[in-house]
Amino acid sequence: MRRHLLAAAAAAALAATLHAGTAHAQETIRMTVAAGHPPVFLWVKHLKETFIPTVNAELARTNKYRIAWNEAYGGTLAKIGSELETMQQGVSDMGLVATVFQAAKMPLNNVTYFVPFGPPDANVVTQAIDYVQALPELSKEWSRHGLVYLAGFSIDNYGIATNFPVAKVEDLKGKKIGGAGPNLTWFAGTGAVGVQGSLNTFYNDIKTGVYDGAVVFATSAVPAKLYEVAPHLTLLDFGAMYAGAVAINKARWDKLPDEVKAAFRKGANAYKGVYITEQTARIKASLDAWEKGGGKIVRLAPEERTRLVKMIPNPAKEWAKQAEAKGIPAKKVLSAYMESVRAAGYKFPRDFDKE
């Protein structure tokens, strides 16, 4: 009996030793993740609620690595438009790069913004961008800045929120409209004046008269409570747009073990899927919430939208011309993007790549 007790005790001691050894061998990797926008916006929300938990769950299966996350959102570490530089400098290891604010450094990643009146379905845009990101020209644009692309995100169908009603194109004349930059070209020829801004500033800027409205999409306009200062939401169907991506500092990426890289890839795929699902569900709810908050929703009459489509100078033409002059293959990327969207069944009202 004593011999059996001693054997059992020895086995238990050995198991405890092996368990302690395994736990001790588990490597902790510290990772600072940053975003200029706060988690109230979906692209940050699912970085926090989907990407990170998925990575953690994948690594838990290996029992070899764990990530100690330092999460810095809402501009606490990286301001909107400076996320790329923050990552380059190693201030953050990874996070969201709002490429829409990096038109000069990442022109090819802004291709959708020079193709207005595209598909309203963000999923179609995301799939097309995934195809385009596989081109070496796009991967080089990330690597040139010392970054690795993990997962892109697209925002839903653009319209405008204004403090004045819009029934015809002429109503825009002389009005100041806030936008991220590339989307301000959509108003060329209308008489509207484009002013640089962002979701973090739209509310106060409209309230204080810096501009009279902003280019917005429903799922962000409601969290930003723009119905309080710009209650007229006009649905112009500018289309959904690819606006940025989850990315990581390349030097950090290159040093990560293969198991950790695989977990990050799983996290990126989960991020894209859950983001699109919630975004789709939120669109109608956001439009309902806009009206509940006191806002009004108007869809621009088809004949007026047709006038607008025909009125603006081709934004892709000038964009491609300037990029090609610098040796940037914008025409190839423009054609690849538009052909991918066409293959999904969408017909553009203007073939910007063929004009």
C-alpha cells in the first residue's frame, strides 16, 4: 500500500514539474496596437473585439506563446492620419492605418476614392480590394513604408450630411463640405468648397461653422451624432469605399514565430468576416436611428444623381496621370479594381478607367 502511495505521489510530482516547465516555457510577446479613431467605430471595435480575441484563442492552443496587448485607441497614441508614421517609428507595433488620410504616401491604396458611384455593397469592394492587394505593386506600397498588410476594411455607401436641404445639384453651390481628402474631388464642378476634416472633427466643425456639411456614411454618422448639427442626410450613392487596413510593423512581423504569424492571419480573416456582418446589419439600424435622433433622410432624385455623375471631372484620370508621372502604376491598379468589381456583376455609371 505504501509503495502504491509513493508511486502515485511521484507521478503527481512529475506531472506538476512538467506542467510548471511548460508554463515557464510559454513566451510572452508584447504588442502595442494603436488606432486614431475610438472603438465606437466598427473598424476599431473589431480590432479590439474580434482580431485580438481570435489571436489569443489560436495561441492558447499552442501553449507556447501569449501576447501581452497594450491597446491605445482614440488618438491616445496615434492620431488620425499619423498611424502609419507611429508604426514606422516603432511607437506602436501594429494597428489600423487609415489609408484614406495617406493619399500622398499610399496612392494606390486610395484607388476606390477616385472611382465614385461604385458599388454600395462594402463586401463587393472589400473582395475587389483583396484581389488588388495581391498585386506586387500594392504589397510594395506597404513594404516601402516598413509595414505588412493584414486585413482591409471598407466603409458603407457614402452620402452627405448637411445643415441645409439638398434637392438638386445647385443647392451645393457655395457650401463648404468636409471630407477626408480624396472624396472631396466628388464635388468638383458643383460649386461646393471642399474642406479637409475627419469623423473626429465633423461634429464640432459643422457646429462652429467651419463647414456646412460632410461626406459621411450611415454607420459612422450616427455614432458621431451628426444628426444634431447636420440633420439633412442626402443619399447620393457615391458607393462603399476601402478606407484602410490592419497592419503591422514589418521588422516586428519578421521576428514573430510562424505559429504567431499564423494566429495573426486567422485573426485578420475573422476581423474581415465579422466586420462585414455587423456593418451590413447596422446600416438599416443606423438610418432608423438617424431619423429617431431628429434627422431627415432624402434620396437624391435619379435625374439629379445622373447630372452629378456626368458633371464631375473624371477624378481617376487626373489621379492616374499624376501617379504615372512619378512612376506609380495607377492605371494598372485602377483597371484591376474596376474589372474585379465588374466581374462581381456591378455596372459603373461611368467607366472612369476607359475615359
